[in-house]
Amino acid sequence: MICSICRRFWDRRGSYREAAGRSTSVTEQTIDQIEADYDRCNPKQATLFVRKSVSYQTLPTPHHCHRVIPGTMLSSLMVKISVLSMGTLCLFSSIHSNLPSYIKADIAAPVLEPAVNNLRRSTLALTDGRREQQESPASLRSQVTADAMKYKSTHSGESLSYRVEISDSSENVLPSGFSKAMYQIDKSKRYDTCAIGAGLSGTVFAERSANVLGEDVLVIDARPHIGGNCYDFWDQKTGILRNQYGSHLFHTKMKHVWDYVTSNPNAPDWKRWYHYKFGEIHRDQKGSKKVDYVPIPPNIMTVNRLLDLDIQTPEEMDEWLKTVQIPCPEETGCVNAEQMAKSRVGEELYKLIFEGYTIKQWEKHPRDLDASVTARIPVVSSFDPRYFSDKWQALPGEGYTAWFAAMLDHPNIDVVLSTDFFDHKSHLEQVCDRIIYTGPIDRYFEQEGMEKLEYRGIKFTEERHFNHPGYLLPTPVLNYPGLETNYTRSIEYKQYLHRPSPHTLVVREESYSAGSDGDPYYPVPNQRNRELYAKYQVLAEKLEATGRIQFVGRLANYKAIDNALKLFDETAEARLARGRKKIQ
Amino acid sequence: MICSICRRFWDRRGSYREAAGRSTSVTEQTIDQIEADYDRCNPKQATLFVRKSVSYQTLPTPHHCHRVIPGTMLSSLMVKISVLSMGTLCLFSSIHSNLPSYIKADIAAPVLEPAVNNLRRSTLALTDGRREQQESPASLRSQVTADAMKYKSTHSGESLSYRVEISDSSENVLPSGFSKAMYQIDKSKRYDTCAIGAGLSGTVFAERSANVLGEDVLVIDARPHIGGNCYDFWDQKTGILRNQYGSHLFHTKMKHVWDYVTSNPNAPDWKRWYHYKFGEIHRDQKGSKKVDYVPIPPNIMTVNRLLDLDIQTPEEMDEWLKTVQIPCPEETGCVNAEQMAKSRVGEELYKLIFEGYTIKQWEKHPRDLDASVTARIPVVSSFDPRYFSDKWQALPGEGYTAWFAAMLDHPNIDVVLSTDFFDHKSHLEQVCDRIIYTGPIDRYFEQEGMEKLEYRGIKFTEERHFNHPGYLLPTPVLNYPGLETNYTRSIEYKQYLHRPSPHTLVVREESYSAGSDGDPYYPVPNQRNRELYAKYQVLAEKLEATGRIQFVGRLANYKAIDNALKLFDETAEARLARGRKKIQ
Ligand SMILES: Cc1cc2nc3c(=O)[nH]c(=O)nc-3n(C[C@H](O)[C@H](O)[C@H](O)COP(=O)(O)OP(=O)(O)OC[C@H]3O[C@@H](n4cnc5c(N)ncnc54)[C@H](O)[C@@H]3O)c2cc1C
Ligand SMILES: Cc1cc2nc3c(=O)[nH]c(=O)nc-3n(C[C@H](O)[C@H](O)[C@H](O)COP(=O)(O)OP(=O)(O)OC[C@H]3O[C@@H](n4cnc5c(N)ncnc54)[C@H](O)[C@@H]3O)c2cc1C
């Protein structure tokens, strides 16, 4: 059953029309009324995502979302299109089963046509009625509130409601990010390459295989979206582009990697962006609590501000470091992470910046962790505030997901989401000439009965601050090095590229020991795991020798790869060489 | 007439007492009730400032203010003490004419005693009933709201009212910042040195003269407070430490200057602080409006982000600069500020960062301004984000005014505020052995009938965002280099040293031609003014030759002195030499 009052849409010119083709102009129509109207609809209806993004290029604004709320799956549909942006456009429409003709007939505004055509295409491409996630009426309402907020000037003296909503990240609605994605493997097809995982690793291999080798490629991912851990989307409630699995900053020292990621003419532009963050340092001083916010990794400013010093040159900084560093025992070298850290930054910085953080991150005291954990903790001997020092640092202008979508948008590439490799392993081993496995290596060899590798997971807590037009944090990411909070860091996505919103969204991270249900994030760096991984590696290499499978990526190689592209581009080149031979 | 319901105060232990000496404990008393109670008082009562700060050291928190609202001047008093801080303490009290005994009798909390004793002293020291400024009931209310906000967790899901209030800076209540300040010259006294102006210049001279030379010193200022343009105070409505006349960042290359400002054991500590700011750059790109926030002065990050470059080293930066710089004509050199700017940063950066700003700042196109105006525009060939490059950069922990108060707190120094030199010129010329004049030089020689020097003034617009716990700007100061807004910059004082508040305060600056009513801020750098100033200088030097007067400081020397201390410390040393002779 479709609520007829929803069969309307509203655009910025204030017209408010019946969706059935007739149009009536209600110029005084306010957003609040629409909100109220929407409320009267039955919120219990299941929400189905149109598995297609509105094409970013054709819309005047980057911010968009659209959903299909089916009455009866695919036969009776209500579509809500909401294009939220810098206060320009808010469109609701609801449609019946004859979706395509309706859209053609009724939405004529040229600016919307491309969006709507996309929507039509994507709706037609809808191959199964699989239900994705419930859409809460609250989330729809707050979209409207967000937009309404932009129409009422905050400066008019009117008061808006500042409020904070806390939730965990599982409440999110996750669009697939890829219009052509399918949700079932076409069992009639054969493939040259099958990438297990639509993250950076799988996507790079898929794109290269299709474009350079002309191969037929299948990409499958257990998650309902592309992009792997880099996946981002426009937050429903605040209109902010945000990641789902923690913040990701692209950085590379290698020109060919940069050239590669920026080479796709259909992908949105990348924007130079130099990541920087502060740490929130708590301490007792002269009997009273003090909080300082200082650059992380520590640079000259950090040291001067925390320790009341006046270091002014890299030479002075290095000299000062030498006076505080505590060398490791000559006989043994640094045997644990505490010794290693102190040998690099001395007692005071270790205590203020590294000790508590390490404990929270690994749930172990640094003295019980491998020296390798702190072997590369950075200290910057200049005023350079950047988090990374790589030459190329950037963010994809319209988000990572849009970039992945452009990379995967190739006639030779099939993308199948919400599909676990292990449910189709024997089939895929038959129809795939070569498999690129980017999932956890211990999962692959589960039947061997070996122990599991230990991972750390991240618990995300989302804090939405409504009617808070500014920023909550002093920097896009704030680290919490101390034990006064369980959080390891907070991310305020709105600060990336400084996209405006009347609200803000802060995602706080806690580290925990990932069980079988959680997502594996960081491999635990200790001897047991290194030895165990080595055993898995032996198994993997044996299989790789057949030429039928390759284990790549963050999870398969059991390493946090700072720049996945680097590795995968290199690996890809090796495969390219093989591929070219095949073609010739 | 005193409103009896106001004769109460409230402290954090929830006790709510009658102020007349009896005390009744009302534990459930909410802040809202107090607020409501206060409202019922007669807001029409005149507000009189107790010309005394609560001593910063004795209070547990830096934030304080107190006022006297007289029924009949000085005979019937209602005192409101409000100690606002990080949510710890909010105290209202109202008292009758017998102020001192009341305070003794009723406020016993040890933490308050010093504050109250100060208040008593200052009230006793009240020498005249001069009315200062009206206290608006709204301002009192919002103090309460501010505190109430801290008691209700913003995270409880309750909604608070986010609202914006806009005002010009004249609405502020200005505490003198100095408890021992007087408001009338003691005509019976003689002085070795009389400093006209209680700004940096006058204060440094006064302190040195008193402490090193043992001189008797008079400091007078036309304004009702000490500190000159550096004056700051705790904003009544938001609880934020803020400047009244634009933001001031202490920075010096000279160790003896740093040693000097940090030498006073009674002054609060200085905190290292490295100023940084972004510019908000608007431009059209590929047909659409774009806004970027980039570091100012431009450094490598600025250039890379604006122009899609990947400069990575100082050498690359300098090389790139050479390719864009437009050399000035060889015969003439740079003849105006436009040529000069382009010769330093090239066409593109000039347009994006300097042209519009210069036009707004001086109301003249760069081509009509002296080359000197842009001769020192900085370009940073590194990733150093600091606004200044000086070795010592800091903020006084409890504010500039507290620092000035400590510097002036000397038995030999009399401070007289709200008193214009020219109303007492002939008297002072008789009783002062030497006069240090730090006011505008053209005002001093007014009777000569010469033309006036041209100054630019700053129009401040204050925006208070209530119930906005984060920051409104991406950096403490945001520059607006373009012509899309009249503002030249905005300052968000809360970001300095990251002091928390449930609200925020942004002060926006516009530049205008200062008439006789405005404050002179920036001397206009053109030929007419330089020539005119030279004439004034001749007059000044003639007078200075008598040894009876010295013209120093920002206004008297008609230069914006980046580091006033530097100059004045040097000058002071010359005088010290003379002084020592006198003592020997
Ligand atoms: C919190 C965090 C922050 C990071 N930040 C940065 C950063 O700022 N910059 C940077 O360069 N790197 C960063 N990294 C590293 C970065 O995440 C990796 O380099 C990159 O995402 C790895 O891509 P991937 O494809 O190997 O793995 P993933 O992105 O994890 O992709 C693997 C995919 O495989 C799928 N999969 C797994 N098993 C199966 C199965 N059985 N069947 C089907 N699909 C399966 C998963 O669902 C997943 O989508 C970060 C990592 C983490 C954890
Ligand atoms: C907006 C702005 C921002 C600045 N920012 C910085 C900064 O970040 N860092 C920095 O180092 N410098 C900064 N400066 C420069 C800094 O303000 C000066 O170096 C310093 O404040 C000068 O002190 P002063 O005592 O010479 O002048 P002032 O501070 O102007 O003091 C002069 C005093 O004399 C008084 N006076 C004038 N005439 C009379 C009279 N007839 N009778 C009695 N009293 C009189 C005035 O009321 C005033 O209080 C800034 C200047 C401005 C205008």
C-alpha cells in the first residue's frame, strides 16, 4: 500500500506537484509541511535501495541519495529522491509501479533529468528484490530538517534545536555505490579473473585485468557495497560525505601510483589534501588538570608546547632528541615496544603520547608488545604539520566510492555484492581461470583446522550534532593518547575538504579484540601471530604455485599496508607481463 | 530599590541562600529558577563596575566577573558575583548597602573568600560613582544558560537552543582589568615619568621606570581599561577569553624581549602558541563556484592545493616561484603594490590571495598603493604552517590584561583610567619630569593646524553562537582574501589555547576609513601620509630634544609595530642608562 500523500515532490522553486503527471504549483509550500506529509506515510514499509548512485557529474551538487520503498516488491513502488546539498534543492517524489514512464512524464526540470534517467536505469536494472535495510522515518525527517535549516538563516535570530544523537555505525543505510552491481553470480559465465573483495586490492586487479589484458572479470564482495574498507557515502542524517570503516587518506611516494589513481577520465577529480591531526593530551600540572591539543605525530610545535621549549630548527630538534632518547641495551637491542619507543622519543613524550595509546590500541602494555610496533613511530624534526610526508596526498573529490565505481565501470567487469566467496567456492574454482583472494588468509584455510590469527577490531560510535554548523574537533582527526578515555580517536568527516553542512558528525573509535563477528581491522603484531601467519603463508604459496590463485591485500597478506595501491600496482604489473604473453 | 528576590546566591553544592546573613538550603533549586528569579528584578537599574578584578591566582578558575548594580549610588548596592568556569561554580549574590560586613558574614566557602575579599577591597576603593555601562538582563541570563548547559549533558539527548546573536562590539561591558586603577589624577602628586597610554608601550615604560629606576610613575589612559589594544577579558555571554580590539599574538625573535615578558613572578604563565590561519578562497572553476580553505601566508600546501601542484621541497617551491614571478620594470623598479606583489608571487596567487584583500583593507586598488604595502608579503617555501616565524611565540595563559595588571601592580605606579591626557596637559607638564606619549602623533600637535594623518579603522561585528560547543571556523583566524565579502577576517577566540565553552564567539572585521570618532588602527601607507608624518616627526624631535617628552608606540610613531616590546625595550634601555646616572 502506498501512501498517496507522498506522491508529490517539491523543488526549490516551490512547486509542489501531484506525481501522477498533473502538476499543481503550491508556491507557499514549506518544507515543514512536506515533512509532516511524509510523516503520515506508513513508516513500516520496507526500504529497498536502488542499487545505483545518481551520477555525480550530472548533478549540480555532490550530495544525493535515493531510495525505493516497495509496497509489493517491484510491482508497486514508492520512490523518494532527495537531493540535499548546499541549500539548493530538495526533491521528494513517490511513484507507482509504472516507474519509468512516470518519471519521464513528470520530472522535467533539466537539472534533474540526468539524475532521474540514472534512477530509471538503475531501477530497471534491479534484478532481485532483496531487502537491504530499514529506513527509519527519523532519518528522513532529519534530512528535511537539514535542508530547512538552510532556508531559515541561522542569523535571523531564530533559534534551532541543537541536539546530539548517538548510535553505533550499524544503523547506517549502505548504498552499494555501483549502479551496475548484481547480487547473484551468473552461473552460466566463465571468467579469466575473479577478484574476491571489491576493496582497493580487488578493484585494482579487476580494472587492470579488464583494461590492459582484455580479460573477463568477476568481482564479488560479501558486503553490500564496493570499495572495501575505503567505502564512503553521504550520511543520510547530516549530508556529510563520510567513510563507514574509519577515515582513509590517500598518500603515495610513487608517481606511477598517483598517475594510476588519477588516470581514469570518468572518475571524479582528486583534490590535494594534506592530512593533519592533533592529539588531546591530558595531564596534571601544578596540581591541576590540563588539556592541550598538539600536532601528531610530534613535531617541533608539539615538543615546544608540551615541554615549554623553544626549539627552532631541525638541528636543535635532533640535538634535543638525542638528550632524551634512552638507548636500548647494547647486548639485546630493543626487546619490546616500550624500550623501542623510549629509544626514539625519550621518557616524557613516550608517556604523554605513546604509552596510553598503545595500551588502548593493543590491549597490552608496550613492554609486552613487539619492538616493531613502535619501531617506526614518527617524530618530525621541523614545523611540518602533515601526518604523512609523501609527495602525493589527496582525496577523491566526490569520495572513494565514486572513484571505485568509475574504476569498476567496464563492460568486461561483473560486480556481484552481498555474496560470500565461500558459499560459491567450488563453482568459482571451476569457472575462474585465476582467483585473486583479498579476504582474511585464515578464513581461506579454515578447513585445515589451524588456529585463528588475532585481529583488532574497531568499535565505531557515531555522534551526530544537529544544528551545529561548525566543527566539533580542532582537526579532522583527533587522537586520544591517554587513558582518561577509551576512545583512540575521533573523526569529523565534515572537515575533509571542508564541505559545509548545518550539522556535524563525529565518529569515535575504540579498539577491541575482534571476535568472529567483528570486522578484522589491525593484525596483532606479536610472535604467536607472526609464526602462525608464516604457516598460513606456506599453504598459500603452495596454492599460488598452481597459478590459479593469488593472495593479496590487507587481510590476505596479514599486514596493514599503508598504501595498498603500491603493492597491488606492482603485483598487477607482474600479472600484466603474464597477461601480455597470453594475448600475444 | 533593590529587588529582594535577587538577594540570593547559588553555588555548585546546590545551596541557595538569602543574602542578608540567614541562609536557607534549597537543594533542588535549579538554575532555571534562579534565572527566572533574576528576571523579576528591575533590569532598569544602572550598572556600575567594581573597578577591581578578582585576583586570578586565588580563584580556582580563570573566568570571573563581578558588578555592582547600585540602587542609590554607593549607599544601596546590589552585587552580583558570577564565577563562570568549566562548569564548576556559578554564584549570584545581591547585597545591601552594608556590603563589606554582608560579604564577611555570608560567603564562607573558602574558595570564594579571596575573591570576596578582593571585591570588598575594590568596593571600598570605589572613589567615584561614575556610571560605566548598562548591563543588559539578556547578558546575565545567558551567563546562566551557559552554565546550565554544562550541567545538562549535551549527550543526554535533550535538545538545547542553538541561536546566533549579532552585535557590534560597543555592547561589551569592559572591566578595567586592574584593581588599583583610579579614575582621577591626584593633583597633589609629582611624578618622574608619566606614561600617556596604558598599552604595551606605556606599560613597559612604566614598569621599567618603577622597577629599575625606582621612579614614581603615573600611567593614564583615555579608555576605561589597561592594556591598550591588547586588552582582553572574559566575554560575559559565552565565557570565552577574548580581545576587544582584534586578536594579538605575541611573537619575538629576541631572547631579551621574551625574558622580559616572562620575568614577572606575579604574572600568569605564558603558553607557547604558534599562530596559524587559513584563507577562504572563492573562485569559479569549470563553471561552478568553489571554496577552498588554505594556509595563509601561502606555503607549499597552499600552492599545491590551489593550483594542483605537487611541490615537495623548498628548492622546488623557489624554482616554481621563479617561473611565475613577474619582474618589475628594470628602469623604475616596482612602483606600486600590484607590481610588487606580482614580482613576489606571480599573477595567480596575487589574484587569489592578495588583490581583493588589499582592496578591502585599504579601499584602494594595489596599483594605487605604495609598493611597500606588498613588499613584505610572505611566501613560505616549506610546509611550515605558522603565521610568524619568530622563535618565541606565546599567549599569556590568563590573558593579556592579567599580564598588564601584574606589570602595573607596583607601589610606585599610579594608574588612572578614563582620563584623557589633553584634559590635563598643562597640569601634567608641570608635575611630570618626563612624559611618554603613546597616543596619535597628529592629535598631540593638533593646535599646529596641520592636516590629519589618515588611519584605517576596524569595524568589529560580534557573532555569538549559543549552544554550539565546537568551533565555527577551521582555524583561530580566517582570512577572506576575496571581494565576495566585505569582511577581511574573522576571529574565533575560543580556539586560542582551546579553552572549552558550550558556546562560541566569532568577531568579524571590516576595514573602514577611520573618522574622528573611530579608533585609529592601521596607518595608511601612502606618500601623502609619509610626507605628513615626516613633518610631525620634525615637531616631535624638536620637543624630544628638551628631554621632557618622548613619542613612542604604534600611534605616536605612526607605524604598525609588529612587536612593540622590541622597540620599547630598546628605548627603555636607553632611558635606563640615563636613569641609572640619575640614581648614582
Ligand atoms: C581503520 C583503517 C584506516 C586506514 N587508513 C588508511 C589510510 O588513511 N591510508 C591508506 O593508504 N591506507 C589506510 N588503511 C589501509 C587500507 O585500508 C588498505 O590499504 C586498503 O583498504 C586495503 O584494501 P584491500 O582491498 O586489501 O582490503 P579491504 O578494503 O579490506 O577489502 C577486502 C574486501 O574483501 C571482502 N571479503 C573478505 N572476505 C570475503 C569473502 N569471503 N567473500 C567475499 N568478499 C570478501 C571484504 O568484504 C572487503 O570488502 C587503513 C586501514 C584501516 C583498517
Ligand atoms: C588589529 C591589530 C592587531 C594587531 N596584532 C598584533 C599581533 O598579533 N602581534 C603583535 O605583536 N602586534 C600586533 N599589533 C600591533 C600591536 O597592537 C601594537 O604593537 C601594540 O598594541 C602597540 O602598543 P601601544 O602601547 O603602542 O599602542 P596601544 O595599544 O594602541 O596603546 C595606546 C594607548 O594610548 C591611549 N591613548 C591614546 N591617546 C590618549 C590620550 N590622549 N590620553 C590618554 N590615553 C591615550 C589609548 O587609549 C591606548 O590605550 C596589532 C595591531 C592592531 C591594530
